[in-house]
Amino acid sequence: MEPTCSRELRASADQAMRFFCPLYDSKRGDVASGIAVKIEKRYFIATVAHFLKDADPDSLVVVRKEAERNIVGDFNNVDWSLSLDVGLIELTECQAKCLPSFACKDHILATASFDGDTCFFVSGAPAQIYERCDSQTFSVPMIYNVFPLPPEEWPENTTDTLAVDVDCILKLPEELTTRRRGSDYPSEGGDLRAGPPPHPAGMSGGGIWLPGWRRAPVSYPQVQLVGLQRSFFEESRLLRGIRIECWLKFVADVYEELAEPIGKMLCRSVKLDVPKVQE
């Protein structure tokens, strides 16, 4: 049977999308995805190194359709690690005010397990899905279910060595059914649309999320960022992600003053109800 989505999953997905940032390199015409993250008093966009390494920082654009203006260049810092394929853009306080929300320590889970049949979801902006508004082109963000593959089922013929303490491998859904374009977590009403997921080019740097739900004293969604999308295996249609702990450790190496709070984040565990995809 086709999976359906509970209201709890939709609410978790909506929360995750508040942290999503489409990225654009205006010189190269290249696109990627990122996640807004706040650690202490610093504001970052977490993304991948293979997008940042050839970019001129002044040509980088954080695209926000609903904002009065995009964020263009003049960042506090742009840095990356090619060995891990993780990177960061540090925003100024003024730039941070242009974004709706930032994932904080309560939304980041470095100790997540990718075993079993737990449903995760990924967020990002596929390069092939875009729309025009006020003479500008905007990537259409998407979010949909993925399921982790156990290490014994990981692809073997890859150019890079896969490691269980660094990588996660996720299976794409065969088909998405949406009421609003760009989401497998449809709002009420509207026409159903079915079709395969778009090619994930452009989703690199997007989040891998564990949908979470707190029950007491007040019931509310609290998604957990557990990784970043990194690459795609064309033949097997599998997504490769990198665990969020690798990005956190990279940030701690770049910003020594954040080493202590990040150390606490790396050890954080959380008890949440994880809503299931209904069969």
C-alpha cells in the first residue's frame, strides 16, 4: 500500500522547512541546499564543501522568496573541509534577521541511530524544480520520506570508502504523492499529484531529519537534524548523507570557543515519540 502521512509528520516537516536555505552561486549558476543553524551567538548555514570550494564568497546568494531581499555575500566567514565534504557560511547578525528560524541545540541530534525501519525525511531544493516570481528564479524546496539502509546493504563499488561513523545511506521513495508541489507532507485540500521524486541534484547540503514529537507538558513537534545530504548513487538511486556530528566537529575545529558547547551537543540524547509512516 502507498504510505500516507499523519498530521504529526506534516507538522514535523513544516518545522524542518523553516530551517531550510536554498543556495545559489551567481557566477557559476550552481545551486545547493543548506540548513540554518545557531550555536551560542553565531549564525551558520550548514552545507557541503563541494559547492563552496569553487565559489567566490561574494557571489554566494541565500535565496529567500518570502523575504524582502536575498542575502548576498559579505559574510563573516566561509569555510569547508574537503575530506568530510562539509562546509559553513557564517552570517552576520543583520543577515541572520532575514531568515525565519535557526536550528539550535534542541533540534540537532548527533547520536541518532540509522538502524531499523525508522522513517526519516530529507529537505532540499532540486535544481530541476524552480518557479519565477517578480522576475527572479526560485528553487522549490521539497521534503519527503527516506529509509536508511543497513551497512550490509550499502553499495560496494564506490570511488570513496563508506564508513558507518561518518556516512548514512538512504533509499528514495519510488513515488511521491503531494497536494502542494514540493512536499510529501500535504496540507489539507487541493489535488493529489503522483510521480517519482525529481533528480536530487541541488539537494546537496540539505537536511536529513528525524521527525520528533514531544508529548508533555505540551504536545508539539521537535524535529532533529541528524545529517546532511552529500551525493547520489545514480544506478541504485540511493542518497548518501554525512552524519551531523561530522559537521559539528568541523565547526569546533574552526571556532575554538564553540568546542565546549559542541562537545555537549555531541553527547546529547533525547526521548521523543517518532511518528510512523502509515501503510
